Amino acid sequence: MSIQYLNVLFNLSVQAYIALSSMSQWGTCHDLVNLCDFYNTIVATFERNPDDPWVVETLEWWNEYVFILLRYTNKELLTDIS
């Protein structure tokens, strides 16, 4: 799995948090959530135990339901990700 692939996943996680929160503009903190720590925690979760069943199943889900849509809608972004 490429680093670029995982970076897209991690960034989308933070963007989803922002979209679902009451944040009106970008910032590193929202209420009690530090978004830098949030991002780093997600990265550590996937990197620490890449063979963990939850990590494997989560990445399979993203491949099947999320990244397939991105491949069709933004081919330039993900053309070399497999």
C-alpha cells in the first residue's frame, strides 16, 4: 500500500470531522479536539499494527466503497494508486 494512498485516507478523515463539526473555518483545534493530534492518532493506528484485522478490514472497506468513487471522479488524483 502506497504512502500517498494512506495520506489521502488520513486527510479525508480529518476533512470529514471538519465537515461534520460546527467549525466555520479551518483551524488546528476545535473545542477539545486538536486536529493535529487527531490526524497523528489515525496515522499511528494504521502504522502500528498494519496486520490487525480492524486495520485490514477498514482499508478493504475504503478501497471498495470510497476510493473506487474517487478513481471515477478524479482520475488525476489517484491514477497511480492501486
